[in-house]
Amino acid sequence: MNRRLFIFLISVLILAVWLWGFAWPEWRVFSSKWEGVKIAKDSLTETKALRERLAALSALYQNKEKAEELERIFFALPQKEDIPGLLVNLEALASKNGLVIKSVGFTEEAKKATAAVVNSGGGASGVSAVVKSLGINLVLSGDYSSFANFLRSVETSLRLMDVEALSFQQARGNTLGDPLTEASDFSVDLKVYYR
């Protein structure tokens, strides 16, 4: 029996030495690698969550950007013709640039003939609005440089306006003067847009 006990104790001692000398260091290496795997899994999960958040923010930003663009467009397009506001705007532009408005005429035909649908999304989810136009004929009096400045002001005006035609004639009695500095009459056909 002694021999069996001795063999058993030797086996346990050999097993302990083996565990302490070989298995334990391998276990520590395995444990550290397992921790690395856990960290990598956590990092992967975090990366996936960040990608999903980024996609959501990107979609939100694009929708917000489209909404802001549409809001800017609608800000430049009043809800109705707003002829009094338009006349005040045109008078301010003319007087700011040294011109006098001699006459104003409106063309109903252009208002009825021009209507387009603007769709901001390209699909069924986009916001649609009918854009209408009103034709205006202005006769202005002043010199050429003032008229050129008036056209630049119309171009940069907040209200959307297109110059469709323009003509001018030198005022009576100004046949010998410089055409750039002498008073002339300018006729401008504008198209103004509204919703």
C-alpha cells in the first residue's frame, strides 16, 4: 500500500509541477488572449452602434438640409401675388438706384400660362407646391448706370424675379448728350413668382 500511496503522491506532485510549470503560463496566455477577444467584441459592438448612429444622423442631416433648402425657396416665394409688397419692393429698388418709375403694368396672361410643380424629394415623400408667375412691365426713367445698378439689384433681390425683356429709348431733346449719363426711358418686362 505504501507503494500505491507513493505512486499516487508522485503522480500528484508531477501533475502539480506540470500545472505550475506548463499549464499555468499557458492559461495566463490564453486568459490574456481571451480578454483581447472580449475587448475586440466590445469594440466591434461599439463600432456597429456608432455606424448605425452615424447613418441615422446622416439621414436626419440630409432631411434637415432639404427642409432648409425648401424653406429658403418658399421664403423667396410668397403665398400669394402680394402686389402691394411687390410694388413697394420695386419702388425701393428703383429709388435706391436713382431711377423713377413712370408706369407699371401687369399681364394676367403670363400669370395663368405659367404654372409648374416643384417636388423637393423626387418621390412621393417630397413636398410639392405649385409655382405661379405674374408678368410685370415697368417703365423707368434715369441714366444707364442707374439702370444697370437696378438690374443688379433685381438679380440679388430676395424675391424671385426674371428679366424677360428690356428696351430703352433716349428721352426727347437729349440727342447730343452722352447716352450713358443722359436721362433715358427704360422698359423692363419682369416675371415674378409666387405659390
